[in-house]
Amino acid sequence: MFDLKGKTALVTGSSQGIGKEIAKALTDCGAKVFAHGSRRSEKLDAAAEYIGAAGIVTADLTSADAADSLYAQTGGVDILILNASIQYKRPWDGFSSAEVDTQLDCNLKSTYYMMKTYAPYMKEKGWGRIVTIGSVNQYNNHPELLLYGATKAAQMKLVQGVAKSLAPFGITVNNIAPGAILTPRNDEALADKEFYDKVVASIPAGYVGDPKDMNGAALLLCSDEGKYITGSEIIADGGMHL
Ligand SMILES: NC(=O)c1ccc[n+]([C@@H]2O[C@H](COP(=O)([O-])OP(=O)(O)OC[C@H]3O[C@@H](n4cnc5c(N)ncnc54)[C@H](OP(=O)(O)O)[C@@H]3O)[C@@H](O)[C@H]2O)c1
């Protein structure tokens, strides 16, 4: 099960957190994985070593030429995990225009450009897997994460439409929507006991997720075992969306 030998993969935002664990899980199943961060750093190098990555690539996904730049570094890949995102917490009317643009560019527009750039190689091969990482905030209305949630909900719409177009070519396109997961993004906030208890109280399973808790969903969607699943979503949130 979940044999990915002979497959190549790119996991965006695999310098830490969920992306790093998914990249390691893909490597452990035999894939050759490119680790990615917005820029070269010791953190990215250490993550690449942990992953056992076949290569390290960098691009700032808020930049319009990021998809072309990444493709020039990786060439075609069989598995594309679009995991990197930017999240600002503000009251709904408190975002600067730069913050609006940055979130839309990284979380939504880059997903479109990355799919568009990487799909032709998959079409030619007659096999491909694209997995976006969404969020429970596609469903919940966190008062300070509305814009972030909107980018993730729009990304899901993109997943469904592109899945329909790419299904005849043996390519599946799906989304994983994590709930509250302990990653560098929120470890400082979750270190506050009052906040932590409030978050846990909102999760029916009764605990904050580990980044590795996304691996099962990712492996299913990236392997032959998941070939008949497309335009779908796995919400991996301990029931937080309910
Ligand atoms: N953690 C959660 O509770 C949670 C919940 C729901 C959904 N999610 C989603 O799950 C995914 C991973 O979350 P995470 O918590 O693991 O994230 P994280 O710890 O904040 O890591 C973000 C990753 O994205 C990369 N990144 C950030 N801005 C970038 C940019 N402009 N260009 C290129 N790469 C960029 C970072 O690379 P560098 O550091 O090298 O820039 C890093 O590898 C995200 O899509 C997030 O929205 C997370």
C-alpha cells in the first residue's frame, strides 16, 4: 500500500510544520521529493535532511513568476502538494492592502499558477496527483481569519473545477483541510494555556493535532489507492468543523 517508488514530488512550504511531515511521509514511501521554502535558510537545509529530500528549491509564492521559477528548478513532477500559505490575524476590516494581496497571492493565485504550470507534464504521463492544503477555516468563521478562510474556500472551488478538467488524464486533484495543528505557525499562541484550553474546547476529539496527523490523508490521495478520489476533500481536524 502507498508505494510511491518511481514518483517525483514537490511539497511547497516543506521547511517546517505540516509540509515537512508530508514530504517525509512521501519519501518514506519511495518518492523522490523536492523540499521547498520561500528562501534558502538553515531551517530549510535541516528540513531537507530530515525529509531525505532529493533536492532543495526556493521561490517566494507571492511573486508572479514563482511557478515558472520552481518548474525551472524541479522539471515535471508526478505529485504536487500545495501546502505553503500565509495567514494574518486581524479583525475583518483591519487588513492593509498589502496584507490582502499577500494572502491572495500565496494562498490562491499561486495555487492556480502552480496547477497550470505543473499539469501539462502530468497530462503527458497520464498520471498525476495534486493536493492542496486548505483549512477548517473554509467552514468556520473565525472573526480574525475571514480573509485567510476566504482564500482557502476559493482554493477548494479551484480544486473541484480543475479536478473535473484533469480527471480524463489520470490526474486527481484534492484538498486536505486541517484543523488546529501544532506547528511553528501557532506554537507561540498555543503556549498560552488559556488560549490552548479554548482551542481544545472547540475540538470534539479533545486535542490539538500533530503535523503527522495529515500524513494518512496525503498518502491516500497521492497513491494509486486514491485513484478514484478527485475533486474531494479530507477534513482532518478532530471534528472541529462540526
Ligand atoms: N497549523 C495549523 O493549525 C493549520 C490549520 C489549518 C490549515 N493549515 C494549513 O496547513 C498548511 C501548512 O501549515 P503550517 O502550520 O505547517 O505552516 P507554517 O508552519 O506556517 O509553515 C509555512 C510554510 O510555508 C512556507 N511559506 C510561507 N510563506 C511563503 C511564501 N511567501 N512563499 C513560499 N513559501 C512560503 C514557509 O517557508 P519559509 O519559512 O521558508 O518561508 C513554511 O515552509 C498551510 O496551508 C496552512 O494554511 C494549518
